[in-house]
Amino acid sequence: MSEDKASAPYGQPRPTDASPTRKKMTVPKVRARKGGEPLVMVTAYDATFARMLDEGGADLLLVGDSLGMVIQGNDDTLAVTVDDIIYHCRAVARGTRFAHIVGDMPFLSYNITPQEAVRNAGRLLAEGRAHSVKLEGGRAVVPVIERLVAAGIPVMAHVGLTPQSVHAMGGFRVQGRDDEGAERILEDAKAVAEAGAYALVLEGIPSDLARRITDALDIPTIGIGAGGGCDGQVLVCYDLLGLTPDLRPKFVRRFDELFERGKTAMQQYGAAVRSGEFPAEEHTFGPAPSAPPRPRAVGMGT
Ligand code: KIV
């Protein structure tokens, strides 16, 4: 490490995984994974987590409107704005080298007019540096998907349990459990694929329905609470890392317990400060190194 780096107290997160074989994930590569190696998608909201998840091998990072819940602390996603998503997308983009970044279209950012949808989606790509957008809905959003795709904006669709319709659904409830509901979701899935979506999130539906939809479409399906028959899976990173202590949804597997581990680290830091054990000598700066003596000037008149 150079002298400058060793003594610089702060630094920008800089992605460093220079794996020579790994290439950037793109929309055509996502599509090509239909029926092949499962796609791994996870949410991300900032540069440091994005770097960790990207270096950990995520194919896609979703800057989800779930940030309204896990970052902003709300009970639902409805208060999230386009500017919020742009802010978090930009941070995620700075920490990402390989994963495809999907920016979520927030509530009412695409449902009023297709023109507004194009403007908002365009901002997620131009200002947020996302590579594609995701939006919720079935047949009702077909005209919007068509307009976005025509404008060169790749769209990931999302059917089943659509959190932005939490009040219409009467809560975050599994959808498509009866024949009529299942048929409706299947028809919605076919319609968004037909409209040009390059992939489809299936959330909160029975696994046999998810498998039927996956078999019926030629675009990849990415499931959350939809069983193992999809072409990929997505989880909220706070859930898979164990950062949401009060929530244990059935469809989540926690791959770590970072909330508990972070709390323990905090307790250890507090104890070290209170006992005077931290900071130790190695964490402490001394005076500036003394400058080498300057050679005596030799010249005319000496
Ligand atoms: O906002 C989000 O995180 C999502 C995923 C749960 C699919 O939409």
C-alpha cells in the first residue's frame, strides 16, 4: 500500500474483483438463461452492499421499491418516489461491475399516462444508471410496456402478489390460489411477455402456478415466494442476510444473521471505547514525518 493510501483515513468504495472471465450481464444474456442456469437476483440499495453482492456473484441487482420498507422504515412501498429510486440506483451503479441493474418503477410513476412512464423510466436509466426497469401489473400495463420497449427501455414485468396494490389485495397475501385467480395471473403473464417484457417476476403465488407460467412463456421467470419451478430467484438482500429481525416470511431463507452479528460487534466496540482499549497505538496518527534535509545551495558567489 502506498504511503498516501496507508495514511488516508477515508476512501471511496472501489470495486476490485477483476475476474478475467466474468462479463457484464445484459438483457440478451438474461433472456438466454431461459430454461438454463437459474438467474440469481437480489435487491441492493447502496454502493457498499452492491459491491458485496456483485462480487458475491449476483446476476441482477434490483433497486427495489422495497427500500421504502427496509431503508425508509415504512409499512409498505407506496411512499417511494422516482427521485428516491434514482438516488439509490446511482449509488448501486457506483458499486457494481458485472450485475445487470434493474430500477423499480414506484407507485403511480407509470400508471397515469404512458408518456409519464417513458419520462420516469428514462430518468432511471439516464440519471440512475439502471440498465432496465421493473413495473408491477398485467394486462392493464401492456400499453405502458409497449411504449417503454419502443423507446429502447428494457422492461421486467411483475405479477402475482404486487406490493403496490397492497390495499386492493387486503394485505400482502398469496395470490392465485383459486382457479379464477390463477387463470387471471396466467393471462396477465402471457400479456406482459407478448408486450415485450424481457423477464417476469412472479411473487407470492403457488408453486404449481409458477411452473405453469414458466412453461408457457419464452422469457425467464424470476420467483419470490413462487417455488423452485422458475428460471431464477430474487430475494430482498436484508432478508437473506438476516437484517430484518422481526420478519420471518415462509419464503425467505436467511443465509446469515447480520443483525445479531452487527449488534454483537456494536457491543464489543462500545465496551472497547468505554474501557479505553480502543483506539490503540496502531489506530493512532503521529506527527507528520520530518522532511529530508534540503541540499545546501551551491552557485555563484559561494
Ligand atoms: O421491491 C422489491 O424489492 C421487489 C422484489 C421483492 C421483487 O419488487
